[in-house]
Amino acid sequence: MIKTDIIIIGAGPVGLFTVFEAGLLKLKCHLIDSLPHAGGQCSEIYPKKPIYDIPGFPSVLAGELIDNLLKQAAPFKPGFTLGEAAVNIDKTDDDDFVVTTIKGTKHKAPVVMIAGGLGVFEPRKPPISNIANFEDNGVDYIIRDPEVYRGKRCVIAGGGDSALDWAIFLADKNIAKEVTLVHRSSSFRGHLDSVQQVINLAEKGKINLLTEAQVVGLNGNEKLESVTIKHKTSGEKELELDNFIPLFGLKPALGPIANWGLEIEKNAIKVDTLDYSTNIPGIYAIGDVNTYTNKLKLILCGFHEGTLAVQSAFSRIHPEKKNILKYTTVNGVQGF
């Protein structure tokens, strides 16, 4: 049995920053994550993708942000159970919680914070009958390391931020030999400045932009060799390539969390914005996994939620003590 003050389910950016905030209150944390490494989606899905809305960083790569959060949390010596999904939460007679993973590892604490991001997720795949034949052999649903596409001919499909951002990155950084962006509409769902960057790169000949078109066929023997693209007015054409990257987003699901007796609304956990507590006293939900009026799914909002949640957790863990806010600018950071 692993015993701690706070069990954090989810080792993404919000969970990692919560370790720091809890440490300032002398509360020990242990993190559980189904991924084999810390960082959540930032490490698993887009470690090389720049993030622009972290205060104090005009631009920071997602992987670098995780590295910095790990360094920030290090003085407080968090524990980690990685590569094991949390599957059960049980209440004990002494008002603590026991969280058990899929491998049977048990953790006990008076407080649980669920920072599971989108929960369990899988990519939305285009309806192409033989696409499974080329998965990891020319077809990728997630870009983890852009260097994989160095000197390659890439076709990206999608009209959201992820498709726009990666098309810009691979073309503007001269990583891919050739970048084609295919979108079924003439308008995009992504940020306007990203749309304009794509248009500018297309005008310079760095992106082959095909709107009102869809990839409808994949061709090749053992490896993907070409795609068939169907345009709304001009019909079908075949395009040779090395990699087809459909970026249609992820389908999130709460997974085992949905069976823990928590109040769920629209595939997220309802919380009280006073302290981001759930309907079960002692269990909090922070980051993208929660929902409330005017919720914004931003990392910086998750940082705020985790900060307030640990203040409430301190009162639950130490009801006899009064917590006095101490500024790090005055007291510094005193690790364990």
C-alpha cells in the first residue's frame, strides 16, 4: 500500500503543477497515470508543438513545459505509478480513499484529485475502408516527433487547429519535403491567424492547399504509396506521398472514472468552483476532466483550479490547523 497525503490521478501539466502547490503546504503527492511517462497529452501527442498561452512564455514547446514542471515539482519528491490506469476508488472506515490500478497497485490517502485531462481518448479516423492496413506504415493519427517527417512528402487532412498548426510547422520549418493540406470545406475551424499563415504559405508555394476536397482512398502494397483525393468539382486524382496524417481530433471518454459515483455532465465531472470539489467529499477534479459554468479547457485554468483545490485539501487533511498564505517571493521554496 502506497500512502500519501494526496493521490493525483493524471500526471499531465495540471497534475504536475498541483504537486508544487501542495508541496508549498507541506502536503505529499503521489501521481497515477496510464501512460508510461509523465506529461499527459503534452508528452504523448504533441511534445514538439509550441504553446503560446502559458504566462511568462511567449512560446514554449509542450515537452519543454513538462520538463520545467517536473523540475518545479522535484523539491517535493512526488511519487509516481506510471503505465497503470486507475480503475477503482474505495472509501475506507477511517474516511480515507484507496485507489487501485489495473495492475492491482493500491494507494491510500485522505484526498484524491482527478486531473485526468480528457480521460481515455482515441483518434477520430476517416471512413476509408483499408486505412487500418497502413496504420504505423504510412498513416499516423498523431504527430509526436516532427523529425520523423524530415524530407518526406506529407498529406495532412483536417480543418482544425491541430491540422493547421502541424501543416505550418512542417512547412515553415522546412522539415517536410512537401506538405499538402486537404480540407473538405473552404472554411476552417482553427484560429484565424493560423488560417492566414496557411494561406500565406500556400501563396509562397510551401503548402499545397486543397479545400473542398477529401482523401477517399489509400493505395500501396505493404506500405502506403499514394492517396486518392476527391475534389468537389474537379473529381478524383492520385497523389504520391510518404505519410498520410489525418488530424480530425480525439474522441474523449472518461473510462473507469465514469463508474466512481461522481456527478457527470457531458462526459466531464461536475465540480463546485469554490474549491473544485466533486459531489464526493475529499475527491476533487481539476483541469480538462471537470466542468462548470463558463469552463475553459486551458492549461492555465487548470493551474488555477489545482491551486485552489490544494488549499481546500489542506483543511480536510489538517482540520486543526489554520492555513496562512505564504508568498514564495518572501519565503522561497522549501522542499522536503
